[in-house]
Amino acid sequence: MEFPGIILDTSTIIQIQKPARNILYDMLIVGAGPAAMSAAVYAARKMINLAILTIDFGGLMNETTEIENYLGFQNINARDLVSRFEEHVKSFEIPANYGVPVKEIKKKDDFFSVFLEDGTVYSGRTVIFTTGERHRELRVPGGRDFVGKGISYCATCDAPLFRDKKVIIIGGGNSAFTTALDLIRVNAEIILVNLMKEWQADEILKQRVKKYEKIHFLDNHEIIRIEGKDKVESCIIKNRDTGEEKRIDIDAIFIEIGLLPNSAPVKNLVELNEEGEVIVDCLCRTSVRGLFSAGDVTSVPYKQIIISAGEGAKAALSAYDYLVRTSLI
Amino acid sequence: MGKISEKDRKQLKDIFKSLPQSVKIVMFTQEIECEHCRLTRELLQEVAELSEKILLEVHDFVKEADLAKTYNIDKIPAIILIGDGDYGIRFYGMPAGYEFTTFIQDIINVSQRDPKLPHDVLAVLSKVYKPVHIQVMISPT
Ligand SMILES: Cc1cc2nc3c(=O)[nH]c(=O)nc-3n(C[C@H](O)[C@H](O)[C@H](O)COP(=O)(O)OP(=O)(O)OC[C@H]3O[C@@H](n4cnc5c(N)ncnc54)[C@H](O)[C@@H]3O)c2cc1C
């Protein structure tokens, strides 16, 4: 018999090491979206002792398909951009714990304890908090029951399931129109429903979507109930001016009504604004010394990859300066 | 000529540089080797040469029947990966084709003493209260 040969696919090999529990890290980075990954690259180059604590790598970027506004790439597949970010970060061999959410961050004396959902605790002299945002839920009867059974918060993930089907998209901003593009690709019949009058998305997106024949626009309308037996079958929508209600038979509902900051782990520690975002100054400092924050979870406006990445870099440099100034390293 | 190409050898050396702790590969073959046994042994010898952290121990299934029994080995070629203890990892047959990558990942996981399973999966697994026999069949494509 001849040797059948071997295949070494290094791209699938996971080499990351877990952080040590008995070490006081110079920096703990919470999250691994673009803000965190950029912070990690900047911090690693300062040769400080750091670790990443996250649920996943890539964050919200995993929910989109094409990215057309990240400098240097006219058009890049979102997965490819995440892989490039990851590869860059992993070249520094930074220990990372992933899969377990951070539950709470506390400060005692001059250091932070980061508590994970599974009971593990990590310690750091500084923390960079970059947990991003999550989807705002549609709170109407049926809104919870049918998630995964016709209700979706991720067009990239679920649009292919609704080829040639009839779907509703709720929302009027960029996310709703990007979702429409994903559904146009699968030839779905689309009804866009927006609570507000008119549409808030960027003009370029609106123009692209409006070219499609099988799309209907209903602004100033709201969904008041979602119905079905085992999956979504219909919904009731109401005209907000006239109060008139009507039932529409439908196969799926995509919800894009905004995002909420994942600030729960620091809500008892730092100052948040009315939206629940972590308030930061131009050096990414929060109201607590040693705790820095960056990206979508902060009060910085315009939630975008390039902005998160820039803020992440700034947070790392700012935290490094803090460590040096306070003689902690 | 070796079974691992020069390019793969280089990549593996790089990957193995960051192995934190040692891994012992225990292999069972026999004096008059079956072809698969020989090829597997030669492949493992090449892997072990790539890092000081990887130690290879080759045993005879027939002559060391008692040892085979303590490891619960009933067929060859058999591979066992040992870290701080025996985690129950058994690989029967030759880790060729794509299974080679899986095998390398196993070495890394054992070296890191980390099964790399999400905590909710570990939580479910911790509730398994009686022995379960699972065999995964693979073909080296
Ligand atoms: C459909 C869609 C399309 C988009 N398209 C574009 C686009 O074309 N161009 C563009 O620039 N931007 C786009 N964005 C926005 C962009 O994805 C975000 O601005 C960016 O990902 C924010 O980065 P971040 O690092 O701040 O947060 P995120 O990317 O949200 O990352 C947050 C990280 O924190 C982790 N995390 C969350 N909670 C916890 C916890 N409790 N414990 C530990 N870890 C936690 C997550 O796992 C994740 O790794 C899009 C967003 C969506 C939803």
C-alpha cells in the first residue's frame, strides 16, 4: 500500500491559548469585534501582558456580507475582512477565552476583576470594554415565539431560506435596506414597513433597492401582531394615521429596528448615557480610572467598522499611557 | 523521502513552537507490522521530530498485551494522546488526508490542556452519568 498523503490545513487550526487565571494582566480586552481586535494589535506591539475575553471573533461583522466602506477595500466579503483582522491579531499569540460571556466587571483598589458567566474570574490593571451592540427586539404578540421560525434578526444568515417567498422587513434605516438587498438576491417579494414617516437609509442604498420590481414601501405603519401555527404565517399591520388594520400573509419577517448597547457588565461600574452607552471622552476614558471603552458600545456616534477600529486603537494607546503614567508597568 | 513535505514540516514547526506543555503520543503496533501500522508509525515519528514537546512511545500490541489492556486498546494501529493524564483520546487507523489536520489540532489541544469546547457544551457533557460508546468513522479523503 502506498502512503495516502496528508493534508495540513493551517487555516482551520485553532492555536489560541486560554488566559491564565492566576496572573494580573496589564490589559484585559473584553470583546473581539473590530474595536477589540484593533486595540489588541496596538497593545501587543507595546509588549504588554494582555488577554482577550470574548464570545466570538468578528462581532457584528459576522452578520453582513459585503463591506464597501472600509478604507483600502472597494468591496470585500465581510468574512474575509474578519479573517484578515483575526490573522493579524493571532500573529501576536495573545491568549484568549472565547465562548463565555463576561457577566460583570468590578474594580477593587487599583485592579479589575472580570467575572465570566461560567464563574471564571480574570484580573487586570486595565480593561478595554468593547462589547458592541445587539439587536433591539420587536415587542409585539408573537414577536418572541417565532424567532428562528420565520422571524429573523440576521438577513445574511437567513435570507437564502426565503428564495421566491414573501417577506416583510421592519425598519427604515441602513440595516433594513441592506437586508432588502440580501432578499432581492433570492428573488423574494418584499414589503418594507417603517414606523416613522419616510426612510432614513443612505441615498445610495435607497436608489439600489428602489430599482427592484417586487418591493413595496409602507412607511408610517407598525406591526401589532404576528400569527401562525408552528411558524410565521401572517401579521397584522396598522396605519398610524388612520388606525386602519390589515392582515398580510407572509413567510418571514426580518427585524431591523435598531441596536442596543451591550453595557450590562459595566452598568454598576461606569457612567452610561440615556441610551445605555458607555460615556467616553476623546481618549476613550470612562468615568472609572483604568477602564477604557471603544466601538459601538460607547457614546461615540456613527457605528461603523472603521470608527470602531480607530477608537480601539486609541483606547489601547490611552490605556498604555495610563499604565506608564501611573507606574503600573 | 519523508511523508511530511518540507513546506508542511516548516509550518508545523512554527505551530509547535507555541506548544505550552508536553504531549505524549503512545502508539500500538506489533513486531510484524501491518502496512497501515508501519505507515502510521513512520508518520508519527516524523511528527515527533518536529518538537521537543512531543514524545513518541511505540509499543507492541502482542508482546505488551497487558499494557494494551490498561489503555483499552483492542485493535491496531492505535494512537493515544496523553497530557497530564489519559483523557480517553483514541485514534485508530492512520491519521492521513484531512484527518492529519484534526490530529494536529488534537496535539495542540492536549498540549494546552484545553478541549476547546464551548462552556454550554461542557455543561451538557458534565451531565452524562453513564458510559456512552461513540465511534466516529472517517475516511482519509
Ligand atoms: C447587517 C449589518 C451590516 C453592517 N454593515 C456595515 C458596513 O458595511 N460597514 C461598516 O463600517 N459597518 C457596518 N456595520 C456595523 C459594524 O458591524 C459595527 O459598527 C462594528 O462591528 C462594531 O464593532 P465593535 O467592535 O464596536 O462591536 P462588535 O462588532 O459588535 O463586537 C462586539 C464583540 O464583543 C463581544 N461581546 C459582546 N458581549 C460580550 C460579553 N458580555 N462578554 C464578552 N464578549 C462580549 C462579541 O462577541 C463581539 O466579539 C454593519 C452592521 C450590521 C448589523
